[in-house]
Amino acid sequence: MNYFNLHTHSHFCDGKEAPEEYVKRAITLGFHTLGFSSHAPVPFENKFAIREDRLEEYFQTIRDLKIKYHDRISILLSLEIDFIPGITKDFAGFVKTGNLDYTIGGVHLIRKKGIEDLWFIDGPLQERYDEGIEKLFNGHGRKGVEAYYNQVLEMVGTQKPDIIAHFDKIKMHNKNRYFSEEEGWYKDLVWKTLKFIADESDCIIEVNTRGLYKKRSDTFFPSPAILEQIHHLKIPVTLSSDAHQPQELNGYYEEALKLMKEIGFKELVYFDKKGRITQDIK
Ligand SMILES: [Zn+2]
Ligand SMILES: [Zn+2]
């Protein structure tokens, strides 16, 4: 499969194996490019992000792999950087220290103004999602969702990530309980967010397959209805599996490519050492 994956997690953060195992698997799959995107350090206790004191070791490990495998696959260095207003560091600082090839910006923790408690919307546990929305938003789905998309908007406006991670991650643990993706206000909010991305940024949106192969979501991130709007607005897209182990590197790629073709997408964006390039969808 002559494709690529720009969104992967190794044992430096919450992934399962050493980076080199992903490289070997990617070569076996026929990928031409593999990007590493460990969760960037965050300034509080957590189980998912790379530790600040291992960041330099991570950078060096990926740089060494770039050299070792340069004639077989293009390896890129990145971070999936959390954006929590007033809490996380600016993306530009990480780009500078790591000399990153690109950045992925993601919202996994939602902050409500004036309250230090964070709502963790990701991870395997639905109970944690429920606890957060109850505690911060009194179980009010719409208020929680608005806070999520506003945080995404602020991330796009202030941090300018190259790639926006799992655009509608907020739906994952919802399971049609706190809100419906069919409601008018939800569609309007998504449209407003996409319009801003299209008009005011150069961001790429990823089609992220993780929800499907982990069986945590019935649709890709973003869902087909949102992908149609992204296509309409001509926002560039990339494809990734958000792999946390080597076997997940091409998870649901065939299905995602099929859907993208049906919607009308013609090309995917990825990076080489000099910057963005596009590849036709076959
Ligand atoms: Zn993520
Ligand atoms: Zn990720």
C-alpha cells in the first residue's frame, strides 16, 4: 500500500512498542512515509503524554531512525500537542526545540473558564467522559460540546497546527446520550468551526480511523456528513490511523479511502523534509 501515516504513538508516550518496530511494519506495508507524533508533555500528572525529561531522547531516537532507514522510507518527527488555554505551552516552542517536520494539534481535555478541573473526553473509559460532563457542565451536552469546538477554534487561531487531530472526537463516548449529531445547533457549530478553518487557516484535517478499529465509534473522525462539508469547503485532508501499536498502522485505511473517493476527494496531503506535498487517492 503506497500510502503513509503521520499520526502514531510509540512507547515514549501511551503507545505500545519502540519506534523502530513501527518503521519495520510500515516498510512491510509498503508505506513511503511514517511520522511519529508522541503526545507532547503537559504540565500536570497524566498517563498519556511523553515526560518532559524524555523529550530530547525521543527527538534523538526518531532522528537516528531517519538516518538509518533513509533509503527505504521517509521518517518524520512530530508531536501531537494538546491545546488547553492557559495551561499548555505554545506549539511554536515545541517546533523550535524539536525542529519538528509538522505539528498535530489535538483537544483531549476541555477546560471550563475559571475552573481548574479538566474534562477528559478521550481514553477507553466512558465513565470518565460522563463524570467530566456532569461535573463541569451539569450534564448539559450542548454546553460541553460548545466548549469543545470553541477550544478547537482557539487552537486553530492561536497555535496554527499543521494538522487538526480527530476533529469530532467529542462524539466518541457520547453514544447519542448527551447530544445528537443530527441536531441543528450541532451542525451549525461544526459548520462555523469548519468555515473558520477554511477561511482563516492553512490547517489540514485528518481522516482518523482509530475510532473504528478500536470499536469506540461507528464512524471515522470526522463523520461522513462532516467530511462532505470539508470537501465542499476545499479544506485539505490527510489520512492517519492514530496507531498505538505497529499492527494498527493501516487500520481501516481501505475503508477510509473508499469513503473519501465516494465523497469526491481527489488527493491527500502529507509532508516530506521540505514541507507539504499531495498524493492522488487511487
Ligand atoms: Zn489524540
Ligand atoms: Zn493520537
